[in-house]
Amino acid sequence: MPDEVNEELECLRKENQELKTQILYLEAELDNMRKLMEKEVSRARQQASESLIMKLIYVYEGLERALSGVKEEEENSFVKGVKILHRELEKTLREENVEFIESIGKKFDPFIHEAVGYVPNEELEDGTIIAEVARGYTLRGKLLRPARVIVVRNQKKEESSQESS
């Protein structure tokens, strides 16, 4: 009889150990799932934030276009109000860590610029940006939209490289 009790006791100890191991495994799995869910929620919030920021940028640019057509002598209280709104929206975008990509006079960078045209200009270095068709933006270092630019492309370098081949 004591052998049977010892055997049963050993069996129960083994089962107890297996259950403890299972509990540890399930706790680890639950912790991993919790971390994954937190990451997903964070990603969803970031996507929603980026989407809202882009909508605000379109409103900002619309106000900018509207104001660009107003002559100084035509300014009235409505136009002044729109200018104030435009400035406040720009301030808000900057407070939300939106950075405006400065392009004119800089070297073309395919990571933040999109070339929409090329023009010759012997006075400037090849690859210099001379005009901006649409401003680009980054949010916390992430590119929201590349700046659409016109880039200098000189024929001299192309011709000399073709002649040497």
C-alpha cells in the first residue's frame, strides 16, 4: 500500500510540475500577445495621426493657394482672417512635429524629392533644385510626401561622357 501511495504521490507531483510549466508558458504567451496588441494599437494611432496630419496639410495648402492670388491692395478683414488662420494652422503643424522640406537651392535627394522636370542652367551645378512645384513634408522623421521639384540637368556632362565612350 505505501508503494501505491508513493507512486500516486509521485504521479501527482509530476502532473503538478507539468501544470506549473504550462502556466509559465501560457503567462509568457499572454505577455507576448499583450505586447503585440500594444504595438498594433500604437501603429493604428500613428496611422490615424498621419492621415489627419495629411488632411490638415491639404487644408493648409488650399489656404496658401487662395492667399497667393490676393493682391495687397485687395486685403480686407476676411483676407486678414484667412491669413491668421493660415499662420495658426502652420503653427499647429509644426507643434505636431511636421517639418516642411526646404528644397530650392539644395541638391536633389531621391529620398525626399520627386523630380517632375529638368531644365538646363549652366550657372548652377547639375542636380540643383531651382523650383518647387509642391512642398514636401516629414512627420517625426518619416516622409509624409516628397517635395515635387524642378532640377538642373546640364547637357555638358552628358555630352562629355558620351564623347569619351
